[in-house]
Amino acid sequence: MNVELYVAQRVADCTKALYGDENIPMQLQKTRKEFEGDITLVAFPLTRFSEKSPEQTGADVGEWLVANVPQVESFNVVSGFLNIKMSKDFWREQLLEIAGSASFGYFPPSGKTVMVEYSSPNTNKPLHLGHIRNNLLGHSVAKILTANGHRVIKVNLVNDRGIHICKSMLAWQKFGNGETPESSGKKGDHLVGEYYVRFDKEYKRQMTVLRHTGVPEDEAKRQAPIMQEAQKMLLAWEQGNDEVFDLWEKMNEWVYEGFDATYKKLGISFDKTYYESRTYLLGKELVDEGLRKGVFVKREDGSVWCDLTPDGLDQKLLLRSDGTSVYMTQDLGTAKRRFMEYSFSELIYVVGNEQNYHFQVLKLILKKLGYDWSDNIYHLSYGMVELPEGKMKSREGTVVDADELIDAMVATARETSLELGKLADVPKEEQQRLFHMVGLGALKYFILKVDPKKTMLFDPKESIDFNGNTGPFIQYTYARTCSVLRKAQEQQAEANPAAAMPGEREVELIKNMADFPQVVAQAGIEYSPALVANYAFDLAREFNQYYHDVSILKEEDAAVRQQRLALLQQVGKTLKTAMDLLGIELPERM
């Protein structure tokens, strides 16, 4: 049982007995470390019922609890704060409950359907470090929401049309000489990304030539021949030109195969993938609907707008004068289609904070159209990932490529592990799998331990430290629990959570584990894998100190040894569950 809930119920029994009211508002919190106790009751709200000082009120409640609740061992009152210390028998029951749960940290079905959209890459370039944060956040949030009992649908929207796609296509036509992934030995997404960079270089060269002839910069951007050709190609695609469409289809397939390989490396998956090329027209029906309802206005040039100035925003374009749609139009239509398909309780968009305004507008327009389910749209706005040398730029080819980063993390894991002798006892055939597990664990944990809202600085070397707040530290801790359990099995030593009364050191670990369901619940409320990540680190750190200070297998008292083994077993299981919610594998030996 949740400790705070249990104490709240007993305090309610107390206030009914003392004051004749069991519904008195109460404030409970964890006891601060500098005071003795487990749960603290703020006595001040009770004084209007007791008509006594906060200190005396706290003392009265404490005395009643000690006298009437066997699970309460003692209490102390500090300036109107009642610190309640639970009995060791209570904590043994908590350990038994944890050990007896086949799904500790998971909640029963909630009846809610939650859709989580993440990744949403463009098909003109490979995935990079920014995409890694997006994918890891989305995938972990989906796992955490599943643990909270929700039915979760993971979706991806691939941005596979538009001028940016035509830039890569045109550059390949002009400079590619028929190069393919097969002929070059390059991943398809990498190959297409190179031509996106090639387009930008040629575009800048042409603009420089025009500016030297006296053409203003803004005009040079429009007059550059290669940009005009790209715009013509986009128009040809929208008109269904067979040659352009075939090229688009071929190059996109190269990219899709590349994306799939990267997703597989990261352990990322989706339940459904939408493609912008198939969804960009969906919003046009909503434009007609908005015009009929008077929500939208058509101007003389034929363009359609929504005036949001009364709401403190601006006027939003929804349809260009030539009848083509914009991103907002597509997102409106896609959101409606998704609700019709899944009747979601909530739709979460995992998108960087540079799109905050976009999602504010999306929700507002849907609301104006009469779709009240728009209140259930949430933008999980996350900060950018920066490097010591600054921001990344796709057009200039200065991004950190996802595949290269993954390979580098695995190589660093190999180098660090061998230097430290961490895998000295592991057979050679298992080492490569472990290098990959440790490298990916380091990458994922380092990114997910940071609050999603914060901009983060990624440092690969720091992420793989075996002694810091890192994935490898937690992986090594779990492997340590597995090692002890293997030795226990060899010695035929049993684990029994009820064999003995836990000591103070054991109680601290049990208290830590008992918090896990609350952490999962809060992570689900805040959409923050960082809460789970840092909980796992705290538990691993506390266990390592315990392991250093306390004998387990060499403990002479058989009952104490059995309980300590059971405690170690549950610490390992809790770490495994927590890290699985982050998409991180834990090795049984390191």
C-alpha cells in the first residue's frame, strides 16, 4: 500500500476519534532527512478543530496513533510538524507486498486511450542528435503512460513532401550521376542528406553571384536559378508529374530504409505511421467547414485566414491563394482524422519548443471549429540538444548524425569497459552485445535524465562514466545484484522477505522502493522520463552503499541473510522495471 495513503487513512481515523470529523483537510509529506520519521503531518490545519497550539495538536495526534495503530512506532513534533515513524514490521509488510507483486510499478487499466506522436522526420536528411532526444522522449513517455494503465498508440508523421524534399531531389538530378545506396555503400538517408547539403552550397554560390551583380539579397534568394527549379519541381509533384513522382518515390524509399535501420538501433517502434504526402489535403475539408461557420475568412486573392487577434495571437494563413495547403491545414485535418479513428482521451505531440506557437494556434482553431476534444491536445515541448561547440545546422551539414553517434557511443563503451576491466570475466562472444547495450544505455540515460523542458548539453564522455549519474552506473549495479544471486544459487542460499525483521539500513532501501509507483504515476502526469531516470540512480546509489557496508552472503544469521537476499532481488527487479520504462536494457553480467 502507498505509505502516504495508509498514514492519511489512519490520521482520518484519529481526527474522527478526537474531533468527530474524518474529512479534515490534511497535508502529508516525506519527513526531511534531518529529522527522525518517515511521514510528516502538518498540524496547523487541524488547530481550528483542536483549538490548541500546533505543537499540542501534533502531540495529541501522535499519541493517538502510537496507542491505536501498531504500525506507528513513534513520533516527534517540531514546530507544528508531526513526524511519524513507522514500525519495522510495517516496512517488512511493504517488502512482502513488493516481492509479491508481479507488476510492481504498473497500474491497472485506466480506460484512457492516449496517442503519442514523436519522431516526425523530414525525408531530406538522416536522423540527428535532436531527433534522438525526440525519439527517446516519445518512446519513453509512451512506456510510462502504458505503465499508468493507459492504452497507448505510438504514431509517427513523416514529412515526405514540400520544397525541402525537392531540394534534395533536384541536387541529386544535377550532381548525382545516378548514385544509389547500393553503388555508394551509403545508407539511403545519409545519401539523400548529402544532396540536401549540396543544394544549399549551390544555392549560396548562386546568390553570391547575383549579389555581386547588384541584386539585393532578398531578391537574390528568389532569383537564384536552382531555387526556382526546386519550386517548379514542387509544383510538378503536386500536379502529379510521373517523372518527378517516380524520383520522389525512389529517393523516399532510400530514406525510409535508412530511418528503419536507425530506429532499430535505438529500439524505437511505432504502432502507426502517417505520411504528409497522404495527409496534407485532409485539412481542406476543415477549411470549407470553417468558412461555412464564419470562423475563417477568404480574402480577395483567394487565400483563407483565421483571425486570432482577439485571442492575443495573429492572423493565421490556412490556404494559399493558389489553393495549396500549409502545415497548419494539414495538422488540423490529421488531428481530426486521428480522433475519428481512435477517439483518444489525449493526443500528445512530442515536438521541440520552437513550435510552441504552432500548437497554441492548432488547439485554438480546433476549439473555434467546435471540436472540444482539442482541450485534450498536449504539446510536450522539449528543449534543444546543444554541443560544446554550439548549435547544429542541417543545411550546412554540421549536425551530429544519429548513426555515427550510436556507433561512437558503442566504441566509447568498448574502450572504457576494457580500460576499467569491467568485462574481464565476460566471454568474448558476449562482449560486443554488452558494448552495444552499455553504449546505448549511456546515450539514452544521459538524454532522458534531463527534464524535457530544459535545453541540454550533450557530452558523450561524461555520459559513459561508470561512477556518475549515468546509465552504465545503473547497469553495473543491476549486474552486481545478478552476480550475488547467482552465487547464492550456487550456495543454495534462499531468499525470503519475511525471514527477519529489517534493520534500519534495510528499511531505507524498502522505503526507496515503496516510492516507485508514485514516481511512475508522477512521471505519467508530467510526461517526464527524468523522474524515473533519477529515481533509478538514487536507488542504485543507495543500494551500492548498502552493498559496501553490509554483508549479504557471508551473513551468519540465516534469517537475516535470506531477507537481505530478498531485498537485493527486489532492488534488481525495480531497477530493471525503471530502466525498461526508459528503453534501456540491463545486462546480467558486466
